[in-house]
Amino acid sequence: MESFGTRLHRAVTERGPLCVGIDPHPGLLARWGLADDVQGLDRFTRTAVEALGDRVAVVKPQSAFFERFGSRGVAILESTIRQLREAGSLVLLDVKRGDIGSTVSAYASAYLDPSSPLYVDAVTASPYLGVGSLAPMFELAAEHGGGVFVLALTSNPEGAAVQRARTADGRTVAQTVIDEISQLNRGASPLGSFGLVVGATIGDTGHDLSGVGGPLLAPGLGAQGAGAADLRTVFGSSLAAVLPSYSREVLSAGPDVAALRAAVDRVLGECRGVLAAR
């Protein structure tokens, strides 16, 4: 099986550098005129799949907004994943899982084993029990052509207290995460399968991202405050690896499918204009 990095590189080349999140939170359901229930969730996600699935390189469902409806919500998530993949999008499931031993192995099997009904192309993961604790995820991803995006420098202000704390060797916690992911991608071409999450709202990071060798997911664009032009400040010479990520900025254009697609075209054009200068 081709590596996730190879498949992501091709998807971005063919469809453009864009990830769109599917975050069906109560406010968006209400904005679309939908009830905050399983039926509203189902209609919301079906419309989002119709609008995004055949044109966006990566679609990122936020698992929590499905899980809050219990087993029926998870069943809709399973269906959404299947429909998106059938339409040609890569699916990055936003779960931010992190644990140790057999538990993290179970998480890996849930999302990165092709036999699972929740099988996706890639997941987000939290490294704060140690990057090494995520080894079962990395190993299963490598075995089945999947990817893992690890939190490094996030947009939420609370993250800095942990991520920018200094370790014994003087590096920040974030830089140790960056360096360990860089090692996993060593020698990969055209792109490594292990990425980092770096918020688009954080400004100049003060961190070295030049050797990562994998994708840099940049959430925080649009409604969260950052614009495409901010990517230059955050990523500098590493722009070539950036995968811009929008959610509410696109989804708020719904429920009209044509309007959603127009929003996709608009933000993709903005990102292309910035990334073309990389």
C-alpha cells in the first residue's frame, strides 16, 4: 500500500492544499435550521459530504460532535467516513487520542486498522504522555499506509504553558515533539506520513520546523481568527509542507451545497495565493 504521505501529496496536487473540518456543533446545526439531534446530525453530514467529498483533498470530521449522540452518532460517523472515502477525499479523523500500552494500541486499531468500521486515512494524536507512547499508532499507520498528526504548537492559549515549557536540554516540549516526528519521517519521499498540528493563529513560532519532512496541519483559519496570509508568518520557509485547515468559515455558508462549494473555492484560492509564493 502507498504511504499516507504519498497519497496526501497526490491529493493536494490534484485538488489543492486544503483541509475542511466537519464540526457539527449545536450552533452550526441551528444556523442550518436543523435540530440538535441525531436526525439533524445526519442531514448536516450528508450535505457536507455532498459539498466537499468530491473536491477537497482532506476532510476532517471532529469525532466528539458525533460521539455526543452515543452509538447512533458514531454510526453516522462511520457512514460519513465511508462516503467521504468513496468520493475520493482523504479522511483525517480529529480525535486527539493519547495513552499508553494496550490502550493506545486499541486506539490505533480503532482508527488505523482497515478491518475497523472507523478506519480512516489519518488521525490526530496527543503526545503529552511522551511521543514514544504513540509508537503503536505510528507502527500501525506505517503498516497500512496511514498517517498521524501530532499536536505540537496549538492555537489555544492554554497550550503554551505545556508546549513552551523547557526540558532539561533547553529545548521546549514542542521542539522535542517536532524533533521526534522529524526522525520518523527521515528519508520519506515525496512527503512523510507523520505530521504536526501547528495553529495558524500563533504568529512566529520561534521553533524549527525545517526538518519535519511531513505535513504541517494549520487549523485556526477563518472563524478562529487567522487568515491565509498569516501562514507566511507562522511557517516561513516551511510553507511547502503546510495543509491549511478551515471549518466554520466554510460550513457557515451552508446548508446550500452550491454556497458551500463556493466557500471552498474562495478559501482554496486564498491559500493557493499564499502557498504559491513558497
